[in-house]
Amino acid sequence: QVQLVESGGGLVQPGGSLTLSCAASGLRFSSTVMAWHRQAPGKQRELVATTTRGGPTNYADFAKGRFTMSRDNAKSMVYLQMNSLKPGDTAVYYCHTSVMLRDSWGQGTQVTVSS
């Protein structure tokens, strides 16, 4: 059974930085596509970044130049480094993967950007 657990969320001031972590289990991590999504209250869930099996990382426009997604295959961990945070980045951030056409989501971690 695939399990994803996010951590690292919290309260940060505008312009600050935060790094999120996602621990994965129950899958062949190194050969699996991973992604970060986020959802603000009353809004649809949106893609933040995703890594393909081949390694390239794709970012949403709002994330380009500010967010960096990385992974540690030995530890089955995926990370999202967020810099220059804005109040609009406030949302619950989710780790996501798809195995055998079945979506798996973590519980999410809250990120709040406020002064």
C-alpha cells in the first residue's frame, strides 16, 4: 500500500523561505513520478511541480524561479524548497503519486504566509 506523509509546513513571513518534505513508502520510489499540489480554502487543487521518470522537473508558472523540487531516492523522500514566499502561497500542500493508475495523496501540510 502506498503511503505519503508530508511535513515542514508552518507560518512564515512574506519573503521568507520554507522547505517541505514528503516521505514515501510502498512503492518503487526511484522509478515513480512524484508531484506537489496545493489547495487554498475554497479553491481547486493545483499542480505546483512534478518530476517525471526521466528526471526533468516541470513547474507551474507561479512556482518558476521561486520553488525547487528535488528528491532523494535512497531515502524515498521528495522535497519542495520555497523561496520569496507570498501571501498567495498560503495553502495546504500535498504530495502525490500515481501507481498502477491509482492516485495516492498525503494528508497535506499547511503553509501560511502572513506578517
